[in-house]
Amino acid sequence: MFRPAFAVRGRAGGRADAKPPVVPRRGIGYAASQHEPAARPERSGAAAAQPGADSDMSGTVITIAQQKGGAGKTTLAANLAVTLARAGRSVALIDTDPQGSLGRWFMMRVEDTGGAPGMEFSTASAWGVSYEIGKLANAHDIVIVDTPPKADSDLRPALRAADLILVPVASSQVDLWATEGVLDLARRERVPARIVMTRARTGTRLSQEVAATAAEMAAEVLQAAIANRVVYARTLGLGKGAAEAGKGPACTELAALTDEVLAAIAAP
């Protein structure tokens, strides 16, 4: 199975001289919940001591995690990277999932565009995540980390290094059950988490029930959702994002999702 064992430099011609303002990485607000701490301390201990994981990193780290497979982690990571890059942010992607789906997507993008401008890609195992994140965050506005479908000690380095955790939840009760493990780890690591509804079927009773149950969990649910659309699967297989398929519902919902993610990052 394909799995790139080295960092892929995807920015043709180096970084542009006129770089957009860096999104603040400190002071991300927590969801209003009695289960979550009021403030997050500065990075310390093992994370700060890792070579390359400098506490003065300028980029914002977004980790995408979900214990259950098939929830749309890679779809969320790829599409968020595309919309952020189109908005002028420099983006780095890290794939820690042995399946390597995000790596396949990126290589397809490199072949199609001749260099995937505005993006950089790397892989890392659990023990190397902190180092790789620190290195890339020093050179990019945003680092997006795609993780394997698990909620154990191997996931903790990616959660601990994050400024924001996004937890995709497909429209099923089973996905919600699997979410509790990730949210528990996020609380332990004192990192804010947001739930993103994926494969949503607007107007169905099941979708409404799942959304209502998610709202009762110890994490804020983003208003924007990724609907169950063919365009997401089609564009992912081509190394593209749904926003690059032209104007349409997917483009609109991704723009709204990106705005909410940026607002969560900038929240005091």
C-alpha cells in the first residue's frame, strides 16, 4: 500500500514574499461546558522539549481525530486544506494514518498541478509527530494533522501538539459513541475540541437526532456541516477539493465551515 516515507515539498518556487497575516495560535476559546477547563496553559513539558516543537511556533495546529473509521477525517483534512490555501494561508499537511489516504490524495494533487502550490506534505508516526509538527509550524500558517481511527496513547502526541481538535461525526449514533473517547483525551490534554457533522442528510429525522445528541456532548458542534454529496468522493479521488469543482452547495458549506474554524482559532 502506498505510504510516502519522506516529506513532500509541494510549494513550487518557494514561499511568496507577501505572506498573509498569521492566525494567532494562543488563546483559543473552549466550548462552554462545565466539563472543560477555563483556560489552556502554555505548552510545556515533553511537547515543548521536543526538537523542532518550539513553543514559539508561529503556525496554528489543527488535529483531526475520530476513533471510528469512515467518519470523514481525510475528506475534512483535504477540503479544509484546499479552502485555507485558496484563502491565502500557507498550509502543511501531516498524515499519521498508516493507510496513507491523505498522502495518496496529495500525490494526486502534485501530479495534477505540478507542485500543489500553497501546500506542503509530510508523514509521521506517533513518536515523530511532535517533531514534525514543530518543524512545519515554524514555516506555515496552519498545520493540519490527519490521524488514524483510534483513541489511545498513540494519538496523544497529535492531540497534545494541537491548538484545535476537529472531530468529524457522520450522521449515525455509532459515530457519536466513538466520539466520547477522543473528547475525553482532548480534555485530558486541555485542548479545545469542535465536532464537525459529516455525511449529513439535511432534513432527515436521523440527522436531526444525531445533531441534537451531539449538542449535549462536552464539545461545541460547528453550525456548518459537510453534507452527503458525491462531489466530495469524486474530487478527493482526483487530488482536489470540492470547492475546486465550481460553485455549488459544497462550495458554500465549505466556505462556512472554514469561517467557523478560523473563528475558533482566533477566539480569546
